[in-house]
Amino acid sequence: MVKACVIGLGCRGYQLIRDVLTKNDNLEIIAVCDVYEDRIVQAQEELEKNGQTAQGFTDYKEALAVEGLQAAFVFTNWGTHTEIACHAMRQGIPVASEVGSELSLENCWALVNTHEETGTPYMLMENCCYDRAEMLVTAMARHGKFGTVVHCAGSYSHDLRQEVAYGHVNRHYRYDVYRDHCADNYPTHELGPIAKLLDINRGNRIVSVSSFATKAVGLKEYIATREDATDEMRAETFRQGDVVHTVLTCENGETILLRLDTTMPRFYSRDFTVRGTKGMYTQDTNMVHMDGDPEWGIVHFLKDGSLDNAVKYEDEFLPAIWKNITPEAQAAGHGGMDWFVYKAFVDAVQNGTPMPIDVYDSATWQAVGALSEKSIAEGGAPQAMPDFTRGAWKTRPRLDVVEY
């Protein structure tokens, strides 16, 4: 039984306690922490429903000093992830950090340096690496179905106008990020699975980052339509461009195109796309197109159910964890991928095995945020991606699809 502390009890933290962490029979939450007392009480009450008793703290250092801790879950705002994770690692407590973006390369290096100095395990909880489509298509790519992969694309396209605009009302940190920065501020949902497919940090690496942003008008116009908007919201100037495109180049010659699109009306999409010399995959239609297939005309791009042909590859390539998914795992959050990523962390802590999404992945993926901000400020100028592995990417072994 892994005894753990949860730091950060907002919407995401509470949901994970309720739907994921308390459902894992190998995990016990013995401490919870948040700067808001009401969130602490809510979390403790949820744990009590599941037969667990947790001490409550408003200071994360006090929470991490609880005797017997074997893991720390960091679910706070993006700007505090690294500080808390590094403190936990210095105490010898393995860290599971929720996703976000670093707008400081110094913090990315702090994660790597602290991990290397202490030897304490660290994992970035990028659940999209465990989603059904991403795991299926990565397995297909590993088996050569798409030929030589030369380009991948993805997006975090999600209408977050209400969440961002009402951040100060609802105690949510995105408001400040969108006010003060213009960057690809949430790249890991789309980049994580692509990085795994392209063996980033394990035989390949990201070399450069170039980023371009539109003007910022979406939030301003949205707020103007809201009768309940505060005076602060109406007077605010947001720097974050409405759509940001980021181009990454890789050591082995591939390119990656990322898109952030969160402040205008739209449907949700990660737009996971793989292009190879023998075929392609696109997530929005869940369609595989192989060399020699009949050419698809524009009529086939209608949402009429005729496009969902990737399912025919599942018998051969879908990892067993998805073929055998239980109703409980499927209900645990985001269709099952939350369950898989958190189970992977707990299993690694219990078994003393390497973290499947490790500190080098975290530093590299999150550094896109900092580098994109600098690139945008410089008119799209390419920014060099640091080699956080210090050359080890050349020899680090690839992980099997089911391992990450």
C-alpha cells in the first residue's frame, strides 16, 4: 500500500481523489493540502466516504513532512508545480505532477537537476499518452504501418473562455497566465503522445521551437457579452493570442505542428495526426488512410459515421490494457486514460521501476511553453531546445507502448 499526499485540491485535484485515487486498492491518501480551507474539508470528507483519513494542511512543506509518505501528487496551479515537486524530491518522496506548462527554462532544469541529485522518481501525469487512439496509432507506427513517419500534428483546441475569464471569481489560475503571457501555454496533451511515437529523448530529440500567435480579442469580446462580468474582467487586457501555432523540428528530420486554440467558440479537439510514407491517421475523424486505398473526396469528411475506420486495426494493434478495460477504469475519468496513467505511477512506485513519463520528458515537453513565448516575442524566430538528457537521448532505450 502506497501512502500518499495530495497537494492542490481544486477541480482537478478533487476529481482525481473522487474518481481515481480512492479507487486504487494499492493507494492510501494520508495527507491533503491546499491554500483554501474549504477545499481541504471537501477532500477529507470525500476520503472519509472511502474509509480513508487524511491530515489537512495549508502549507505544502508541512504536508510533505508527514511521516511515512511514499508518494506526492501535485495538482496545484502551473506556476507552483516545479517548486513543490523539487521540495518533495529533496525529501525522497516520489512525485506525480499534473500537466501544465513551464514559462521558465530555469524551472525545467531545476526539475532535471533535482531528480539527478536526489535520485527520487518523478512522473508527469500526461494522461493523453494513455488514450485509446494515441496508443493504437503509436503501436501501428511501431509496426511500420505508416512507413517512415515524417510529420505529426496535434492541438489543444478547447473553448475555455468561461474558465479563463472567471478565473479570479472561481479561484482558477489560467486568468493570470492569459493576462501576463502569450505562449503555447498547454502543449503536453498533444505533444506527449507525439513525442512517444517519435522516440523523443530515446533515439531522437526536439531541436528547435518556432511559434506564431494571432492577436488577442476572443476573451475581450466574450467578456463584453456577459452581464455578470466583473469590472475587473471588463477592464482587463489579455496578452494571450487566440490561436498559437508552434513548429518543432527534430534531430531525425521530422517536424511537429502544435496548435493552441482556447479563447474562441469551437468543439474540443486534440487533432492527433500522423503522416508517413505509407499512410496517415487523423484523430478528428478517427480515420486511417493507407497507400492504395481509394482516394477520399470531400464528401467523406462529413460526420456521417463513415470515417471511423481506425477500429478495424484494433484487433491487431490496440494494447491489451484497452482491450481489457473494466467499467470501473472507464468511469474513472476521461474515458479510462486517467486510470491508466495513475495506475502506471503507483505501480512504478511499488515495483521500483522507472517512471514511464520521466523528468526528461517533462522538462522537454514543458519547455515548449517558455521557448514559444520567446519565439513569439521575436517574430517567430527559432529557439534552440536544450538537451535535458545531456546527450543520453542517443542511447536511452525506447519504451514499449504499454509501458508508457
